[in-house]
Amino acid sequence: MSWRIDGRKAAIIVVDVQERMTAAVAGAEAILSKIDRLLEIGRLFSIPVHLTELVPHRLGSIPSSLLLGAGEEAGRYARNVLSAGSVLPKGLPQCLLIAGMETHAAVRQTVYDLREGGRAVYLLADAVGSRNPVDHEVAIEEMRQDRVVVTTVEAAACELGAEAAEPILEKLLSF
């Protein structure tokens, strides 16, 4: 299996970025900024977005700014089990870029379920978080030891842009 990210065979999965989570997760503002950047990159490369919600009646809904960034065509899936793998569409592409909350819980379980389903999973370490920073750090290390590709939003953008046409590359590099 190639570890390269092929934008034509990719999707973005944003796990459980909900009102009560964003209020409780350590460094949520920086994480949300990275997720916004990820969604911007997704638009540049026409990568589909899937948003999940864990018990939305308890944890609140997805922030409107995130819904706007994801676009009207984004899939939105609610559930009441920890892993989002069971509610995501069966026909997901091969390369999945994962962001969300909480790293050690729903994100981790979703990553493992998607990998078991044969997908190449790219965990975006700067676009995930937990309420407790130690939980986040331990989960990242566990996934890394389990050979999950742990990268960052900008590294994934560079990978996607490696063969990009000049106009896209210019937009990708604008900051």
C-alpha cells in the first residue's frame, strides 16, 4: 500500500466537533483553525467532507462556521456509539484525512475501524484534540505505534499539492 495521499481518492472525516466538545477540549481554538484550513484545502482539491456527531442531543450540534466551511454537499452523520466508522458511507475513498475530537476516544476508535476496513488513514495531529492533553498525547503515540500515519494539516496539503497545477499550488501556499 502506498502512503502517498491521492486527492482523487481522498475524503475528509471530521469527527465530533460539537458545541460542548469545543468548549471542553484543550486548545480547541487552534484545532478549529486547523480544521478550517483543512476544509479550505479540501475545497481546492474537490475532496468530499463527512462530518460526524456523537449524541448531538447531549453534546450539541456542529458549529455553524464548520458547517459553512464544509459546504452544503458535506455528509453529516449522527450516532450514539463511540466509533463513527459504523455510520460513515460504505463507499468511502481509499485515503481518509481524519480530524476531530476526542483523540483518545471517538477519533481513535474511528481510525481503527476505518483501517480495519482497508482504508489508508492519515491522522492530522494538529487538527485533533482531547479534554486532557495527556489523553491526546498517549492516543497519538499509540496510533503511531500501530502504524497509523500521523501527520499535520500542512504536511497533508503539501502531499496533495506535490503534483498540483500552478494556480492551485499558489492558492495552497498563500498564507
